[in-house]
Amino acid sequence: MIGVSGFVSRVRQIAARNPTYRTGGVGKDGTCDCIGLIMGAMYELGHKTYDMHSTNYFARYQTMELKKAREKELFLGQLLFRARTNQDKLNGRYMPGGRYYTGDLLDYYHVAVVTSVKPLQIIECTEYKNGSGIVYSSTFKSWDYGGKLRGVLYDETDTGGAYENKEEKVVALYQAKVITQENPLTLRATADGRKIGEIPIGETVDVIAEGEWARVRFGDMLGYVSSRYLERVEKDYAELTVRTILTDSAGNTWEPVGAFSVRTQLEADGEAID
């Protein structure tokens, strides 16, 4: 599972390379097509290959919660599709009897990604009047359907709390030990929400956000636990050794030895003494 910020960041990175439009391109050779921009971002983030390079395939099998797109309901990382009802343009594999027939006879012929909501930014790879390649839009127009890409974590409840992200890193405020008297401690999807996991007593978690319900990370799980059952783990520096490292103007480093450094040079009347 790839975090939505990581996914969007990689889409932007590919777009910044200014690829030109080529059917079948996924950003590797300076080219992409509309779905290739999305596939390329996922490939570069370590996602497995897909069954087919097609916007119709993605709309049917790689998009969750596909529904009519509305400007007021746009969200980060959303896939936006343009669709037409002209079945003459629809490949036979999506027609009755075809391998990918689902009963949906819309032709999802183009796709883009919402890479920012406020301000609005939509990125697509396409052919246009004066050229081909990446197009950035700040207005919502002509998009028919929208949904979530499978394999992207839009929030921790999408996969029952599982968290795996190759670009986006959640930074912990500190670590805490589970001190609940009831073993184990329940990990929830939201504050006082549904159960998504358990944390044994005595285990250490990363605290991501504080509050009556703390947001924590335990292994590859992100969720919420009651703060009353957490005890902050303070770092103990008592047994650490403090060592001084000297650096000269050339960037060379050395450690002092006793009262002198190994680089100390003794002089008499301006002359070095061996």
C-alpha cells in the first residue's frame, strides 16, 4: 500500500520531467499517456504490474468507489475519468461476451489525477492543439467520474489500518509503552472507533499525535488508542560517552588525546619542534 501523498508526489515528479504523449508510455523514456502517467508513478513506487494498459481497465478494476465526479467533493489523489456512451468506440473486450465485460458499457477514454485541492490542480498527460504532454488544470471541467486508485492508502481505515508507504514517512513525536491492565490493548481505526488490531501489554508504540485518543504506529499498523494506557518512554543518556571531535579548515577530523590533540604542533620562536 502506498500513501496518497507519496503517490501524488511521484505523479508530480514524472510530470516535472515534461514527458511527451505516446500511447503506451509510462514515463520511463520521456513519454507517457493518460493512464501511463498513473501507472508509471505506481511502478516507480514499487507496485506490481497491472493486467492491462487501458483507462477502461483501470476504471473497472483498479478504481474503487467510482461515481459521478463533483467539484465540491474532489480529494487528493483522486482519479478523474472522462467517459462517453458511444459504444462504437468501446473495445470488444468490454462489450457483452468480452473478457472484461462487467455490464458497464461506458467508454472511459481519458484519466487525470487531482494533485491539489486548495488551490485546485489536476494533472493529465494528453495530446492537445499545439502539442502533447503534461497539462496542469486549475479548474474542474469535463470530468465525468472519479474514484480511488487501488493500492493507494487514502486514509488508514481503507485497509483496516495497515500502513506501508515507500515515500511518505510518518514522524513520531516519541515512543510510549503500553501499560493497560487488560491484555491486549485495542487499536482502533478512529478515536473510539472500530477495532482494527491489538497491542500486547509492555509493547512500545510510536506516538504520532497526542490527545485523549493518541494516534500511534505499531508495526505496519496506524490507529488510535486511549492515552491513559500509554507511558512515555524517556531516553536515558546516563551511560553514554561524550567524545569531542575536532575539525580543521580542510575538513579533516581528529580526536583530542589527553591535554593535546594529535594534530597539536609545538613551536619555539615560530619554528616547529619535532
